[in-house]
Amino acid sequence: MKKVGIWLAHPKYQESFANKFITQQLLNHPTVNLRHIDLEYQDSPINQYIEHQLIKEVDTIVLQFPIFWYAPPSSMHRWLEEVFSLDLLQNANPFKGKDIVISVTTGSSSDSYSQYNRNHHSIKEYLISFQQIAYLFQMNYKGIVCTHGINKETPKKIQEKNLSEHVEKIENILSLKREVIPSGFY
């Protein structure tokens, strides 16, 4: 079974509905682990050695975060800058051959992320640097899974439906199988 590591960046995770929903659903799989960057490195430097060891233990990396001002939270930027070191390209690259999925949420509608609307670019265009990082470190870039419209105006039932579809897309990309518990006596 594939081992999956989720690296989550969300400075207000306790207040989050969407990112909490996604990570909790994915954690139902026994081969999925979560690393909350903001909690782990709140007041301390990022430990590159530990992060590389954790990355070596997984087959797939999921980077989970909300979009803040057209980019990931600053903690994700900091983590990327300190963990994805260019020295690794000449030495032992712990990322080589790993699958990577970018999983994000936005407050704006999907329609707003287009050339002719308010945000003028697609999510893919805003996050193109993740694809380039994956190629540079010889990873298998599996794309972006994005759920738009996560805001106070969107009813919770619609958010739950959209977020459930988000989780299913990640499960399909990663070939994660949901455990089916048969009914009956044992």
C-alpha cells in the first residue's frame, strides 16, 4: 500500500472548515499521515533533516493549504524554501520519484479564476511554481485538486458535497481504497 504524507499549512486551522474536512477524511486511510507545518514549527526553525527523513518514508506528498492572496500561506513558502534545498540536486534527493499532489481551497468561485474575470488567472497559473519544483526535484507531479467557493455565503451542505468530491479526487489520484466493512456477524 502507498504511504501518503500530507503537509498542511493553515495558520487558522482550528477555525477552518474546508481544510479540516479534507485532512480528516484523508486520515481515515491507515497509510496517510499528517504533518501540520504551522503547529510543528510555530516558533522554531524548520528541521530539514527531520523533514527529509519523513519524506523518505512516504511514496506520495500532498501539500494541503488554502489560497491566501493568490498564493499558499507564508508557512508553506517557508517550508518549501528550507526543505527543497538546491544542494539536494547534487546529493541524495529524497524527493526523486515521489508523487506530489497540490490540494487547495479558495474563497472565490471557480468562475472568478479566469482570464476574463476578477482574478484574471486560473489556479493552475497562480500555482505553476509547484509544478516546476516537482520537475526540478524529479518528482511525479499529479496536479492540483482545488475546491472553490469556501466562504460564509456558501451553505455548509454544498461545501460538504464539494469537499467530499475533492477528497474523492485525491483518493483516485493516489489510488487510495476506502475500507469497506462487511455487515454480518463474526
